[in-house]
Amino acid sequence: MYKPTCNQYFNVSLAPIPSMEVSVAGDVNPDLLYLVDSFPEVDSQEIARSFTLKLGGSAANTAYALAKLGAKVHFYGAVGRDMLGDFCESELKSAGVHTHMVKVDAPTGTTSAVEWEGTRTMFTYRGANEFLDRYHITPRGSWLHISGYWHLERLRPHIGELLRSAKDRGLVTSFDVGSWSKDWGEAKYILNAIRKGYLDYLFVNEREIVELTGRELETAVEMLRKYTTIGLHMGRKGAKIIGKDFVVYTPAVEGITVRYTTGAGDTWNAGFIWGFLRTGDIRKAAEIAMVIVEGYVEKGVVLTPSEL
């Protein structure tokens, strides 16, 4: 397991970025969430304690949370010409997101998630997400965040081009690998972009960084921190921000009842982006992200600035 030599807290940035305008591109779909007391065996049935239909997709979740925090957000995604696509766009707009949605002749993607004792099992249909392409995305503002990589079949080969273009225009870039995929051969596109210096922040959990690189955790971290700053999600252990020559660790607060895990990583990402844009300080941004995600996993809502 990766362990920092010490708990280093310091400001590694010169000043906050003046623009709170963020572009988010990637997957969008409704989430069908089932909360159960026990996970059913094969060929059996379990009665869910609760059911929720909500906005989903890693990128859409991040855009929604950023808008709730007060950022001006542009979202680029693809949905079908159907009721579920209308639902997703309506939810984003209700939070104040400026949507730049591509409507395609394919059903809107969906995810069904079963949550049990702080864990989750998900079944995802990619649907319209596969049709989002490079030419659909024209990033605005000071930051570009991309997520939902494994669902973006047409965009994946052009991910480096998109990130490079954003960097050339002065945007900060971040990327969330997203849920584990069996098709890790497709990781070559984002790995090439990272090695070429097109990515400022890589948001990933411990399993994902291992699968992404094909290395043990400590080796994977050492390999990638040479090129990008890693935001490592560690669940109940908290999170680490790992750069070329620094580590910032924010532990999770003990005693929190974890009820909602789907979308937690995306909410942390939004909290970090918003916190950094507001303060220009990585340590403060990480602390803000942890406060926001703790509120989310316990209450299922994104805390607004007045509640922080």
C-alpha cells in the first residue's frame, strides 16, 4: 500500500484562479438506486428499503455538484431523444448548469445501482453516451473536467487532442477514470495524454489506478505522479493529493453514517475543483472536498457554500 513519508500540508499554488467558470464533458444518464439490507443470492429476490431515480453519470454528477456550489458550469454530453434524456437535461438545468447536449438516435444510457452496507454494485447501459465526439465539445472558462471515459467510445481516441487543446488555451485540466472496466487496453489514450503533460489532475481510486497502470498501488502512484497530480479517493480512509514532490492527506471524519455511495467520488471531485478555484490552495481544496463529500454520503445532498 502507498504510504506518504509524512503528512505534508502546504500551499503549492501561487494564487486562486479568477474564473469560477468550468466545463465538464462526459457521461450522463439517470441512476436507478436501490438501498437494500442484504444482497440477494442468484435466482432470489430482495425487497429494497428505498428506491430513488436521480441524475447520474460521473460527468453529470460533477457538473451538478459544481453548479450547486456556485460555479458557472457548461456541460457537454449525449442523450437520446426520449423521456430519460429530457429528465437528465432538466435535472442539470435545475441546478443552473448550462447544457450543451447532443441529441442522438439511440436510447439514453442508464445505470441501476444496488447499495448495501456502504458498498455498491452497478449495471450500466452506455446508450447515447457512446456517441459523444470531440467536435461536440468546445470548453469554456478556466477548467475542463472529463469523466465517464469507458462509456465514451467515440471520444476516447481523441482524449489527448481535447486535453492538449484546452491546455493550449490556458485551461486547467482534470480527468476521472471512472468505474473499473474490463477493457483496460483502451487506457492507452489517457495514459499517453498523461505522459505528454496534457493533464493537470487525475482523480482515481486505489483499484482504478492499479488497473489503469497494470502495477501495484505504490508503483502506480510513483509512475504517474511524475506527470500529473493525483487525487486518490480512498473511501473510508479519506483522500490524498499526490504531486511530484508533495502529499496532502485528508482523513475521513469518524462517526459518519455512510448511506449514499453512488456519486460520492464525483462529489469529491467537484468539491476539490470548486475549492481550488476559490482558494488557489491544494490543502484547502482537499479539506473542502472532504467536507462536501461527507455531507453527501450521509445526507445524499451537496452542501452549498453557506452550509460549509
